[in-house]
Amino acid sequence: DAGVIQSPRHEVTEMGQEVTLRCKPISGHDYLFWYRQTMMRGLELLIYFNNNVPIDDSGMPEDRFSAKMPNASFSTLKIQPSEPRDSAVYFCASSSTGGAVYEQYFGPGTRLTVT
Amino acid sequence: GENVEQHPSTLSVQEGDSAVIKCTYSDSASNYFPWYKQELGKRPQLIIDIRSNVGEKKDQRIAVTLNKTAKHFSLHITETQPEDSAVYFCAASKKGNKLVFGAGTILRVKS
């Protein structure tokens, strides 16, 4: 299995631009999570999906952030418009509840820099 | 909601010594407690986890203990090696899905 795949790995954009981050979870996993990691705030859960349905988006910082999961193998996190304080590493993770397996597998992350 | 506190924030040990990292959680309904290791520039990776029906779990040089009454759990690394140097995160979860992470501990193993 290729593991969780994220793209792009690095993104540099100017303030005000739209940014779209992409994630492909491990095949067969029914949970997908989006995290943001910064030095100041650590690892924060932004939103998670179960069977493509958003379950908890309480961590989404503001309306500029949105996430979708149109099918079981693809999710996007969009920031529009982007701001310098959005600079962070964004991780996607997936897990499966089959057999009560709880482990979350993280993708390699997308390092976002907003100038 | 759940709150996880982790101590210490940094820990330096001599190679071969033991390292202990402690976490406390607030929600007594939490039942799953994983530990992740993150090397510089890499993704967090699960190193060990424990469920609330178990008090201790070991995997070679790594062990985790859980005290449900006190709502705290700890990571123990014995015979530390330079490659153990990384940031370690504890987390807590109900139902095994939404993880709440601690702030992390930077472990430095000096050779």
C-alpha cells in the first residue's frame, strides 16, 4: 500500500490567493482527518470525515477554510483567501474502524508558506 | 472537550539512560492513548498505543503505562539511543477516532 498521499508537498503563495491541498487516504480506510501543525499551536485537528461525511469541523479556524470529501479516495482542504498566518504544515491522516483498529496513518504533509 | 497536557516540553538524556514523558487527560470517557514520534521534517508515526482496559504495554525498549483513576499515562524509553531523538506526542481519544494531542516533548539523546 502506498500509504496516505498528499499533494503538493510544498506550496508557496501570496496573500489573498486560493490554496488547495489534496489528500488520498489509504484504500479501505473510512476515516479521514486534516491537521495543521505550527510551532505555536502544535498539532491541531481541523476537521474529520467518516464515510465521506464531515463529522466534526469545530477545529476549522474560520470561514476561509473549507474541506470536502467527494469520494472515499479523495479529499481537499481549501483556503480562500490565504493569509500569512495560515503558514504551517498541513497533514492528512486516515484510519479504519474495521476490527476496532484505531491507528491513524499520517501523510507526508504539505508545507504551506503564505507571503 | 478533551484536554491533554504533556510534560516535560524538552528532555535531554545521556545515551543509555531512560527517558520518561508524562501526559494527563481530562475526559474520563477517553479510552485510547497513542504515542507518536516525529523526526525533523517528517510525519508523526505511531510507536505504541494503549487502550483503557490495559494498564501497561511494552514493545522492546518502549513501554506505556496508564492510570485511569488519576487520568494519566506515561511513555518510558529504556537504553536510549541517538536515533530516539525526536519530538514525541501523546494523544487521547474516545471511540478511537478524534485524537486530541499533547503539545509534544523534544527528546535529545546525547552521545
